[in-house]
Amino acid sequence: MQELLAYLQDPELVARFQRRCGLFLVGYEVRNWLLHILFLFSAGLGHEIFYITCLPCIHWSLDPFLCRRLVNMWGLVMYIGQVMKDLLKLPRPVSPPVVKLETRVDAEYGLPSTHAMAATSISFTLLFSAPSRLQFQFEVGLLIAVTLSSLVCLSRLYTGMHSVLDVICGVVISAVILLLTYPCWETLDHLQLHTRISPIAVPALLLFLCYKYPDLDHYSTTRGDTTTILGACAGSSVGYWVNEQLGETFEPQGTLPVPLPTLTANALALCTGRFLVGVVALVGTRQIVKTTSLHVLYSWYRVPKNDHNARRRKEIEVPYKFTTYTAVGLVHSILTNRIFVLLGLL
């Protein structure tokens, strides 16, 4: 068993996969641009730009119920994965022999791959939740879920950010979490939407988890990224609770499961309009709240405004990121659909 684990963690195994795909270390040579673009795009499905654009589209154009489920599972899986990384402290593949195509998260530890965990949890949470809400062929959904999660997993090998063992463990851990939590999904939905203390208890718990995140002897982006995710989950949770109390959930009308929306020119135009307006609202909220919260925290702790490294300190990083993305989650879940109604986009 130890020999197998060592083999799966061997960076040379990743390097061979990269060479098979046409990526070579010497001179950073790319020989297969189709695979190169495909895997870089797939790797992007685990970054903030994807979460702040594509996940809300499920709320805006498909079903807020499904988006809420995805956000809940995404937050749970990512917190567990990020904490495991910083507790196990297993390194990423070394270069050489591996070609490193990303640098931002290189200071993070490797096992498990949270990209693999997120892709698996999002794909299969959607697959298991959708049949009660939407009419579709389960086999087609299964194929899409397997394809998307596989592409993200392979992209982590191609970019040189994870070993084969990191990716396998990420998928397995995510699958175990899905298996263990699946029987509780409906109960958790009810508690989240109908319990009076939900809008206070959920953000308080998530903020507590951010402050209790494991400390390292060097700076890593894991704590900040985790705070970003939990902040978005907190804002979304409060927003969905508010919508439920107001009786305006914007969920599909009629007998469930409903047919998938017909893709017409008019529907595509409305969907595009919602996407553009929604992204502007979320990005604008992010910039305004981020700037304001950093200004307040820098003043409170008497930090010079040009000291950009100060935002890495826990007492600044956690509150500014949590506040920023809580606001993003609130705007996403409460305001955007109401703006769409006013603009005639919904």
C-alpha cells in the first residue's frame, strides 16, 4: 500500500501526463494547443471568476432551490478540504520535473485537491437534486457531471498543481461527504429556511469557523479563500431565508418537476441580460464593500494605506473578506432577481 501511495504521489507521474498532453518543461513548450486551452479553461472552473458568475446563473435562470443546495454543499466540501490541506501539510509536485502553470496557490499544500472536491460536489449535488425539480434524462445529466468533474481533475494534473494521489483523494473525500449528507439535505433545507435563528446562527457559525481556521508558519491563500467561500455562503443563506419569509422565492411555478426552459432567441436574450446585469451588480458590490471594509480596518488598526501586505493579517483578512462576500451573497440572493423584475428581465 505504501508503495502504491508513493507511486501516485510521484511528481514524475504528473510530468509524464503533461508530456503525453504535449506540454514540455524545456523552454515551456506547448505542442497541443487544443488540450492546453481545454485544461486551462477547466482549471478556471475552480476559481473565483467561475463562482461569482456561473453559480449565480443557476439562481437567476434555472432554479434558486438548486443554487442554494449547490452553495451549501460547496461551502461544506471546500471548508473540509482546505482544513485538511493545512493539517496534513503534504507538498505539491515539485518543478522540475513538473511544469507549473499556476503560481498564486503554489504556497498552499497539495492533498486533497479542492478543485477536484468542488467539481465533484457541485456536479453531483446538481445531478442528485435536479430530478425532483426539473424534467431531464438522468443518463445525460450523469454524463455531463462525470465529464465536467473529470476535466477539472485532469486539469489539476496538467497545470502541475497536484499529484494523482491529491486528485483521487479529493474525489473520494467529496464522494464520502455527499454520501453521508445526502439523507439530511431536506432537513437542512427546512432548518435553513424556516428556523428563526437561521439568519443569525449560520453567519455566526461560519465566521467562527473562519477565525478558527488552522494557523500556518507562513502565509497561504487557503485561509483567505476559505473565508471568501464561507462569506458567500453566509450571505446567500440569509438571503434565501429572507426570500422565504417574504414569500418570494422566484422558484419555478407549476407542478414539480417542471420541463427545462425552452431555448428560444427571446429566452437567450433575457438570460444574457440577467447575466450581464447580475455580474455587474455582484462585481460592483464586491469592489465597494471590499474598499470600504479595508479602509475601516486599516483605520481601526492604524495601518498605512500603502501597506498591501497588512491585508494578509488574520485580524484584517478574515473580517474584510467575510464582510465583502457576505454582501455579495446577499445581493445575489435578494436583490438581483428583484432588479430583473423591474427591468423586465424575469
